[in-house]
Amino acid sequence: LYSRYSLMSDIDDACATCGKRSDGLKKCTACKLVKYCNATCQKAHRSAHKKECRKRAKELHEEALFRQPETPDDCPICFLPLSYVEEQSAYQTCCGKFLCIGCVNTVEQMESGWESCAFCRVDRPSREGEVFERLEDRLEKYNDPTAGFSLGICHANGKYGLSEDREKAHEYYLRAAKLSSSQATFRLSLNYYNGDGCDVDKAKAWSYLEEAAIMRHLEARTVLAIEETKRGNMERGGRHRMIAAVMGDDESMSVVKNLYSLGHVKKDEFEVTLRKHHAWKEEIKSEQRKEAKEARMDYVGPT
């Protein structure tokens, strides 16, 4: 089947059901192997295509899961890449930017009575409810995924004068996840695992956990490593740990060293991981970030 579909694609764009050729055909969203005119053609071909589709969809998922994540965006002030570690960045409710803690700390020290965003210079919220209002505004006007996730946190923890509402929080996480928030996607995994604001669903919990890892969520990646190892999947657990180490996670780098000494990680894999780990730590390093870290300035919520 695969070779037949590939041949059809090489010759021309053709519907897998009726053979019609057109530039407007749509690919099967699961496997990307075949194209259809419309939903009717896709439905008619489903029984013949289902087995190959599932096989290829699983292969694509595995490729995405174990692909090294893209580098985070740069801090818009110092132009150094932001860390994969969430606590090393601060989300600004005024402009929606993430700033590294080094720049935030530097501006705070330079400006006495610091009361504005270090990037856009808009005044910081002057009252408790203003943070919530800004988050709502950013979500509704700009479909800001971090704003959606932060609103979920507000409802989950009863912040800014809100009553604690875990189900409402879950709804915000779902919305933010659809907007590609890795934080919300990871939180959904925890929610479905623990039944927090929703029914327990271990299959959904695992699916969201893997999706969060694909979306470069470092904690999701390390949790996957731990869970795969618990299940006896040492090779998969090691691969997750190596990716986390390249993302700058020191604990994962230590685990990779142990796995190498036990023979679970090959020498060339260990050497590449170690080099990339150190290279990334150097790339995101700055004196300002070091000072902020020494001052234990970790991001605790939107400002």
C-alpha cells in the first residue's frame, strides 16, 4: 500500500479513492500518505487505508517525540536564548513577552521604585484584579496561549480574588492547549492522571504528557523518562534523558552518565549529549542571569 501511494504522489496529486487529480486535494491528517477530494472519499477509503494509516501515524509520532526540540525564542532585551526552564523567564501580561530573569533583575536594580515592564515600559498592575483583567484581554484579543494557561492557574488556586474552581481551570487549560501552550498541555496530563477538575483518564494523561514533551516542555520530558524507566523501557527512558540533558537539565545529564556507566547508553551518544549539554549552558549564560539566580529570583507568576 505504501509504495502504491508513493507512486501516485510521484506521478501527480490524485485522490486515493476516485483517482481524481487536483491541486486542492487534502492529505490524510494522521499519516500524510494519501490525499482525498473530500470527506466522502476519505470515508469510502477508510477500511482499506486504516491499517497502513495507523502504522504510519505511529511512526510519525515517534519521530516527533524523539526529535530534539527547537531552540526557545530569544529574550527581547539581551537577545540571548531563553532557558527551557520555565522559572528562568518571566511572562509580561502587558505585551505578552517572556523576559529572562537576568534582564528583569538588572532593570529592577537600575531603576529605583521599578513599576513598569522592562520591555514595553507599560506600568505594572497597580491592583490585584488588574493582572486577571490583562490576562483575559490578551486571551480574547490575541489568543495568547500563556494568558489562557495563566487564567487556568488563577482559577485553580483562587488567585486575584477568585474562588478556587478546578473545573473552570481545566477548561482554560484545554483552550490554551489548543493554542499550543506546552504548559497547559502538561497541566492537562497531570489533571487527567489525578482527576483534578476532570475524570481520571490515564490514556489521555499519557497522550498529553507526550504532546507536552514534543512541544519542548522540559518537565514533561523528564517525567516521561522516569515513567518509561519504571516500565522497564530503559532505551526509551535513556533517549528522553538525553534530550532533556541537551535542553540543559543537569539532573538528566547526571542520569545519562550513570546510564552510560551501566551500558544503557552508547559511548558516542554519551559524548554527543555531554558536548551539547555544555554548549547549550554556555549559549544561555550571562553575568546578569547568574546574579539573578544567585539572588534566587525565580519566576512565580505573570506580572
